[in-house]
Amino acid sequence: MAIKILIVFAVLLSALAFYAFVIEPRRLIEKHFLIRKDKSRVLDISEAYDMFQQESDVVIAHLSDLHFSRWFKPRRINKLIRSIMADQPDLIIFTGDLLDDYKKWPVKQTPALIAKLKKLHAPMGKLAVLGNHDYKSDGGYFVKDILESAGFTVLINEDVFGSDERLSLNIAGIADPTTEKSQFYFEDTLAEWQILLLHQPDYVNRVKNLAIYDLVLSGHSHGGQIRLPGYFPKTAGARNYTDSLYLPAKNTLLSVNTGIGTTALPLRFRVPPEIVYYHLSKKEEAFGTSGEPFDFKKLIHEETAEAKEITSPKQSETSDIASNSPVSDSLTTPVDKAPVTSQLGSKIVELAEFPRRYHLRKTAETPKAKCSL
């Protein structure tokens, strides 16, 4: 009997190990958030994002912590490339840790890595900051060169301004605090959306004028990478903000991306890789106060009415960008389960998925872009 129990236990342990090492690290979860200027409430529209195209003035794709290594090779981002090509965001942002360790990186893989990153396209361009792992073994200049060769503008204590017929953006990037002297203050601008990029989220509390920012994008935490009952490892630099969305200031939204790659051990458990899409809307009114039932049908009716008023499709123009610092000037390119908390520093509870009967994905009328990987 004891032998049978041991066999069952060994089989279960092997199955869990296989899942953690092979299956979950190769998954990719897409999250879509609809964000208005009043950020006390954010809608998780992951299951119905196509319904909100009229309200989305701009869509930003956020990826982080790729950690390319001997274990994680360039071909592993094929799902990521397909996601970007299918959802066609206006702007792509990467918040650091491209390589796990420069010293251990197989340099012969570099051309393949650049080729894969070049397949990530967005009309308003691609921006990046470096993470703490990018500087390991003096790899900062090497990683920066890879990103720039792939078409990214790397912000190291720099900001860029961009606008088109829909809206204007100012995006600032802070150098990683553990490796370079960080600049925690940038001048306010007249842009409609102020966005800050910071690899390690806990340093958000050092930003001197945090209240001017609409959105702060970060990574670093990996969401713990492994989550077991009663076991949730936290990383220095991401102990207070570990995953999902927070309000560190009254109207400043902090998003902590749990990343795509792995570090230390090439496994993930209950923290699958993710890419996050932010659908930004200039509407000032909130979605409703905390605790109120969300009127899904009313919002869909409003969006349908707006769509009917449009007599011609939006023209997608390339943004004209002016840099505020010596960096390249070519940023071209429901029903609620729980109320949302508005306490400063608290995590914003993600809303429930929309009912399945409202679930509309892209159909044959709007086919997904094909890509050759």
C-alpha cells in the first residue's frame, strides 16, 4: 500500500514538474484594460475588447521581462508576435530585462533575436527602458544596442512627446535605480496622457511629481513566478507592488506586468506569461462609483450610438514626435464580482469577465493578420 502511495505521489510530482517547466512558461495570457481619465475604476475587457474600439483613442501593448537565455531562445516569442500582429496596437512598450545575463547569453543567437524583435510593429513606434538584469555582467550597452537595432527607442532618464489627430502623449523612462543614477523628476507637459516607464515598481514612491502621471508601467516582479498555497516569493524592488493594477496616487494608475520569461529557474507555476493591452479613453467620467452594479447594456448602447455617428473610418497617421531630451526623435513608427477599492496604494480589483453571450472576437470580417515566424 505504501509503495502505491509513493508511486501516485511520484506521478503527481512529475506531472506538476512537467507543467511548471514545459507547459506554463509557453502559455501567453492576453489582458485588455479600458482606462478612462478618471482611473478609480478600470474595466477588464479581455473577453470583449472588440466592442470598445470606438472608445479607445489609443491602444498600448505592454510587455516586460523577456529574460532571453540558453533556456529561453528567440523562437519562444512567436506567440507574442502573433498577438501583436492580431491586435494591432498603436504603441509598443517594453519595461526591461531583455536578457537574463549578458555573460551567459549565447552571442550567436543575437541576429535571430533582433530579427524576432523587428517583427513587433506599431504605427506610433516602440519604446523601452532597461531592467536590472540588462546591466548584469556589464551588458547594458549590448542590450541597448540590440533594442535599438530592432527599432526600439530606449529611454534612460529621457522623455519623448508625440501626437496625432486623436491625442497627445508624453512618455518618460527612468534609468534602473540599481545600476544607474535615476532621474525621478520630469517636467509636466501639455500632453493629454502622461506615461512613466519604471522597471522596478517599488521605486514609484520616489517619483517627486507622481500625481501628474496617468499611467506608470513596470515589470520586474514576475508575479513571484511560482505561487503555491502559502508561498508567494517577492523580489526586492517589487515587494509592495507585485502584479496587476494599483493606485499609488489619487489618479495615477500603476500596472505591474508579470513578464514573459523566467529567471533563476526556467519554470512558472500559477503565474503564466502575459501581455497587457491598455485601451486609453479621453472620457472624463468614471465608470461608476465603487459598489455600484456595472450597466453593461447601457455602455454597449452608448458605444453603438457613437459608432453610427461616424461617417468615415479613422485615418491612422504616423505620429510626429519631438524629443525633450537627446534621444532619437523617431517615435514613429459586466457584471462586477467585487467593488473596486480606491484607497491609495491598494490593488485595484479586476472586474469579472463579460458574460459569454457578449463575447465577440474578431471574425471573418476582421481576419487576424498572418505572419511568418
